[in-house]
Amino acid sequence: MSASNITSTHPAVFFLMGIPGLEHLHIWISIPFCSAYTLALLGNCTLLFIIQADTALHEPMYFFLAMLAAIDLVLSSTALPKMLAVFWFRHREINFYACLVQMFFLHSFSIMESAVLLAMAFDRYVAICKPLHYTTVLTGPLITKIAMAAVTRAVTLMTPLPFLLRRFHYCRGPVIAHCYCEHMAVVRLACGDTRFNSIYGIAVAMFIVVLDLLFVVLSYVFILRAVLQLASKEARYKACGTCVSHIGAILAFYTPVVISSVMHRVARWAAPHVHILLANFYLLFPPMVNPFIYGVKTKQIRERVLGLFLRKDV
């Protein structure tokens, strides 16, 4: 048997179609996309700058928030520049290996974001249920271990994907019907048995969403029980207020995931651009709104942001 028959072949480049069926609207669609990306960059960079510059914010909750902001910056910057190049300049070409790297970063950092949201739920649990032990439980070394565990889990789960995709022969053409290199969009171009890729992708997604959400919900069950045991209404209100931003971030991250998953299974008849727009919404929405959720609802950050701009005016 010749080497050509036992080795995989892949195109040197793929071509990103953008949003199939809406190519004539790419310029208009790029306006909200570019606006969302700009807000994500400004908001998350501002958060990182404030947390780094103000030693009063060097606490566990803000370290986790800084991790979330950094992840959101990577997530949006991995896909949006190339996506805007497709919309504005019709620069659809992407190198095969660059495509695999983009896919790896997108899926890995999505898993990391889920882990950080879980860590933030643990932070709120300790702060409300065990306030006297907060500083002794959430120490610097523990926060570092949590961050390393989040990175390790994501990298371990996503490392197989590029290697699995390299072994396929792509006989269905080099055109990806998407704005970026999404795993299943690439798999659809491959010949041969792709069942393992499909099963692996679904299994990882279900494992992350179900496991992380389960522990988040469990944390809030304990938090709610602790809040209801507080004597005064003011204390209950204050305790709940510290969780509002985190709940908003969870909803911003998981709601598009759930909606997209339901649409893929219930509304198979929907046009392809509906699913792609939902996927883009999932990619853009959390990085855009997270800084504003925490900026508006967290007093310490709100005061620092206002102080930053007021000093500039003076």
C-alpha cells in the first residue's frame, strides 16, 4: 500500500464563507460585530488595568474577575479580527494550521471561562457561608492552583482535536460554512468516519456544561440557605447584592450555549445563518457585557472607573 493511501491529506488553506445566505449583508452585519468587539476590548482592558493598578482590589474576587477579563480578551480577539477581514475585505483564506490553532484557542478558552465562573461561585460561597474563613481558605496559592487547574483541564480536553482533524482527507472542498474555524464546521468537510470527532465534541461540551453548572447551582443552594438564615433584611439584601454580578455573568455565558444547543436539536429546519449568528452571539456577548455587569454592579470597580475618568477631566 502506498504512503499516499495511508497518510491523511488536507488543503493548504481553508476559505471562510462568513454567514451563508447573508453575504450581501456582511458590511451591515459587521457594524454591530465591530462595535461589540470594541466594547469588549475597552471594557476588559479597563478592568485589567484597574485591578492591576489598585492594590485595594488585590483580593480573590477581583483576581478571578481579572482572569475572566483576560479570557474574554483572548476569546474575542481569536475570532473577531479574521471575521471582520472576511466581512470588510473578503479575505476568506486561512491557513490549515492557523485554522486548527484558532479552533483550539476558541474551544480551550471557552472551557477556561466556564471554570473561572465556577471558581467565582466558590468564592461567593465562601464569602457568604464561611465569611470568617474567607482569607484563610482563598489564599494566593489556592487561587494559583485553581487557575492552573482551569488551564490544564481545557488544554487536556482540547489538545486531541487538532490531531484528530489532521488525519482526515478533506474531499468535500476547502470552504468552511462559518465565520471562524468551528470544530464541527471543519469536520463536515472531511471524508471517512468522523463519528468519534462528533461524539468527542458533544461529550466534552456536555461534560463541561453539566458538571460546571451543577456545581454552580449547588453553590447557590448553599448561599441561598445561608442568606435566608440572616437576621436582618439589610444583611440579606447586601449578601444577595454581592452575587448579582456573578449571576449576570453566568447567564451571559450559559444562556447562548443553551439556546444554540436547543436550536441545533429542535430547529434543524432553521436556515444555516440562524445557527451561525447564534454561535457568533455566544462568542461576542459575554466578553462585551461582563465588564459592564461588574462595572455597574460592583461598587469598588464603579468608583475606580469614575475616579479614573474624573482625574482625566481635571
